[in-house]
Amino acid sequence: MRLFLAVAVLMLAFIAYTEAQEETMEQKFTQFGERVTQVGQDLAEKAKTAFDSIHNSEAMTKTRDWFAEQLEALKAKVQEISQ
């Protein structure tokens, strides 16, 4: 009888220990998911900031203006030829 009681107590202790470990692993997976999400958000924010910085830089503004001027000149020549 004592042996059965001791085995029952050991099984309950083992089950409690296992459940505690599973909760810990679940918490670790949750924390890992949160970290991955945060890293992704930070990366997206940095990429957007870099893109905006490049897009609004002086060199890119001058390049866009130059292409717009060339396009307008080309349109004017096409209109001139077509008339």
C-alpha cells in the first residue's frame, strides 16, 4: 500500500513538473514570437526611413527634375515633328 502511495505521489510530482516545463516552453515561444515581431517592425521602420531619406535627398531630387525636363523636351520634339 505504501509503495502504491509513493508511486502515486511521484507520478503527481512528475506531472506537475512536466506541466510547469510546458508552460515555461510556451512562454519562451511566446516571447520568441514577440521578439521576432519587434525585430521585423524595427527593420521595416529602418527601411522606410532609409527609403524616405534617399527619396528626399538632393541628388535624387535633381535626378527626378532632370528626367522631367528631358521628358518635356522629348514631348515637345514629338509634337513638333507631328505637326
